[in-house]
Amino acid sequence: MKKNVKICPIDYSIDLLSKKWTLPIIYALVKKSPKRFKELEREITGISPNILSTRLKELEFNHLIEREVFPTIPPTVEYGLTEHANGLKSVFNELENFGLYHQKIKQ
Amino acid sequence: MKKNVKICPIDYSIDLLSKKWTLPIIYALVKKSPKRFKELEREITGISPNILSTRLKELEFNHLIEREVFPTIPPTVEYGLTEHANGLKSVFNELENFGLYHQKIKQ
DNA sequence: CAGTATCCAATGTGATACTG
DNA sequence: CAGTATCACATTGGATACTG
């Protein structure tokens, strides 16, 4: 992303969300949050643990999710959406409307 | 995408939109439609013509854009959003709201 | 102009093993 | 459990040249 350039907020959002698996991860946490690493891995069909790990770090860096560690044995780590990610819920609502409509027209 | 399985409309939309450059292409056409191949290539910074061509075909296959050829010399081809793609405008609105907010909290 | 062809680089996948 | 490390492999994307 370029520096010292006022970037269009839509392009900005697209940059934040466009890597592979990023949207499915956030959506899993929109449905219910927080979740543990294994829960996410099981729920998001097809993702591998190394990519899940990579994306979670990126999302944490961008303040969309937060990671909390509990000193249990075996270890527990929970990932939850931050309040900064709440605006994304409307995005998913619109994706839902669009999906419902488009599924019908496409047979 | 799996067959004979009722897929969640959100996952369905994500599948339609999650490939690299798909969202920037649609967004370019949300701003103004129709546009010619070269216009899209110039406007979408960083895209290469082969990827643009590939994505346009996919989007046409999914009925989100339509392609019209004019028998001029040199050739003119226009790409426009279909009415089926109109529901995506709300998605971009929400992406805009989110981007505006997130740009502020992230400095 | 509107693409296609080609070849190379980057990214993601899959399997497996290993650590705290 | 929650990851990281390592490779081999496949798929995707990027750069560039070229055609009708």
C-alpha cells in the first residue's frame, strides 16, 4: 500500500480483506466469537493450520481480531473479533442478501 | 464448490468474489459502467492484461458483467455490470463505511 | 485496441514431524 | 492443544512479447 496518498476507503477495505481465507475466517468469528484455533481449523473447510496461523497474525496486526492466551494445560488460545471489526457485520449482511438473490438467478 | 449441498449464501458470495482482482474490477464498474478493456487495465493499478482477461471471463460466466463487441477498427469491447450485480453496490457502501472508520483508528 | 501465449515467480497445499 | 518447521507439489499470478 502506498504511503502519503489518501487511499479510497473501498480500496483500503479490499486490501484488508482480499487475501485468501481472510473472509472465511472473519465470517466464522462473526457467527460466534471467540473461538479457539482448532475450532476455526475444523469449521473452515480446507484451510491448513499454517495458513490459518498466518492469516490470524495479519488480522491481529490490523486490529480486526484479538488473541487471548489462557495458561491451562493443555493450552487454550481464543481468537475474538475486536470492536473495530463490528462494521464488517453489515458487509456480511449485504453479502448474504446478494448471495440469496444470486443463488436463485443462477441455476 | 460442492454439489447437492445447500450452501450458505455468505460462503457462496465469498466464493464468487474472493479471487484476486475480482473486487477491484467490479468496483471500477460500480463507479462507471460500461468500460473498455484498456480503461479497466489503466484504472486498476497493478493488474496485468492476462489476469484482467481471465477475471472478466469468470465474471461474465457468473452473470455479473456482460461483454459487448462493436465491429470498429480498432476493435471496441465494452464491459458492463448486469442488473444481477446491482446488489453488490450495497456491499461496496458497507466496505466504504468500514474503510473510513478503520483508516481513522489505524494510524 | 483487445486480447493470447509463454515462461517465471509467488503463494498456497499436503503431509509429516516436532515443541512447549 | 496450539502452533511452527520443512519440503515437495500444485495452482495462481506477474512480466513481457506477440497477434488479428
